[in-house]
Amino acid sequence: LTDLYRAHAVRFELGLPPIQNDLMVQAMTLPSANAGFNNQRLETLGDSILKLCTVVHLYNRFPHRHEGQLDILRRNSVSNRTLLARAKEVGLEQYLTSEPQTMRIWRYALSGATDPLDPKPHRFVERRIPKRSLQDCMEASLGAGFATGGISMAIRVGTALGLGFGGALPWPARYDRLPESPVPVMFHEVQEILGYEFRCGHLLVEAVTHPSFRSPTNSSYQRLEFMGDGEHRSCSRR
């Protein structure tokens, strides 16, 4: 009952989307609770989702910045310091399950600043949660959102938690569709080898253009490499 209450409370009070109860409970359960399950698997998934959503947002938000500049922004956005700050801002620690639950040690508790004669019920007291645990729960929440509703729900979770995802709108509704362009004849064999037909031929040309090749019309592959690196890591973990 306590786990289920916390799952409902964190969704309602932080404005999270309708993540499945069991996944929300799992995302908020620390290994120290010895519950037979914890948030480590969802944390692994959420770490990849965090990087992917951040990379996609930065790539589209700053179309004229090169890979080095984008990488600095990415590192700052996904750093442990940023995750910890956002977790503190939304008060995530009050929803975590960090202690073993047993009726032998359960007791009704009031915080130190609470008037015991106040009839208003108090649902939690201040606890000491390790910094790393808060960061893991932020990522686990993203993993729970993705496991429930895919990347669109994960974006909504990250936005509710204050992460730099560029808003809650799904990517197709947020970013304009790139114009189609023909694939140059010299790259037809590449398409055959890959087994994929590119809709935007200019992106394929950009993906194989080395920075040392200066062209007034085509950029080098560095920005696409930045995007592809984030997607590769996410797909590998998933």
C-alpha cells in the first residue's frame, strides 16, 4: 500500500504522465530497501533515454553550432550535478522507498517542525537519501516512462522533472520535416549495401563528408556524428 500510494503521489504531484504502477514503484525503489526488486534495470534504460532526448534537442535547437560546442552542452545537461539539482527542485526524495518495509519497525512519525496537536495529517518526514540514489531515480523514471509509452512518454517525464528536452511535444510535432532531395548516383551502391533508401540525399552526402573537404554547399559529418553517437549508445543499451 505504501509503494502504491507513493507511485500515485509522485505522478499526481509532479505532473508525470500515466506510467504503469508497477514500473513507477520499481523506479522509486532503491536497492537498500531489500524489496526483491529495485530501480537499477530502469536506471540503465533511462540513462540511454536521457542522452538520446538531450542530443536530439540540442541538435535541433542549435543548428549552427559544431560538434564540440554541442558536446559541452550535452555533458552539462546529463551530468550528475544537473540530475541532482533537478531532483532536489521537484522534491523527488520524499517519494522514494529506501528502507525495508516491515510491521515490526513501522511507526507513525512527525517531522521535527511539526506541531503534534495539529490535526492535519503528515505523510512523510525528512530522510537522508544518498545523492547517487536521487540521480538514479531520475533516470529510472525516464526508463519507466519509456517502458510504458515509448519515447513520447519519456519526453513528457523528462519535461515534468525539469530536464532539458525542449518541451513535452513529440518530436514529429516539434521539428519540421526535412525536405526530400535525390541521392547522387555515386551513392546508389551505398544504399544497396545498407539495404535502405535515403529520403534526404543531402544528409547522406553530409554523413560521408570529411571536415578537411571544404564545400560551400555541404557541411561535414561532425554534427551528424554527434547525433549518431547518442542514438548508437541508446540503441545498444536498449
